[in-house]
Amino acid sequence: MHEDLGLFSYDKGRKQFVLRQFNSEDFIVQWLITSISDDGKTIILDSEAVENIPKSMRTRLTYKIIGDNEFTETYEIAEPGKDLAAYYVKNFKRKKP
């Protein structure tokens, strides 16, 4: 089972939001927000550093807000010299009380 803990912070020196994600599979990823759509409903984060995978691999997270109670998360990965390809797409919905 996959579990992760993600913490956002603001790097004042770079004027950049950073997401640090600690995964149960022993991967630690530092993500930078590289794009936010004009409507604010799509956020793209690209990996800046990933511990415990080859240094030349790249990863990307994309969050798309579907509505007030739903969003998708797409995780992409690229091996050295290759383009990013979807590894998974997950849909999240808020549970009703």
C-alpha cells in the first residue's frame, strides 16, 4: 500500500513554492510548482530532486480540480533520454458526511 506525506513550504530566496514528499516506498521527492493555469484549476509540479532513483530520471505531478469535491492527480515519469509518460492517474472525491 502506498502512503505519502507532503509538506508545502515557500522558499523566500527563490520566491518559489516547494513540495517535499516522503513516500512509503523510500522515495523522497522535492517538487517545484512550474505552472498554474489561468483559472487556477491545473497545477503542475516538476521534480527538482528525487532520492533513491537514478539522478537522470524526471517526474511530474499534475493536479486538476474537477469541482468543489473532486480532483485528479497524474504522476508521470521519464527515464533518461525519454519523454514523460503517465505512470498513474488517480481520481479523488470528497466523502459525504
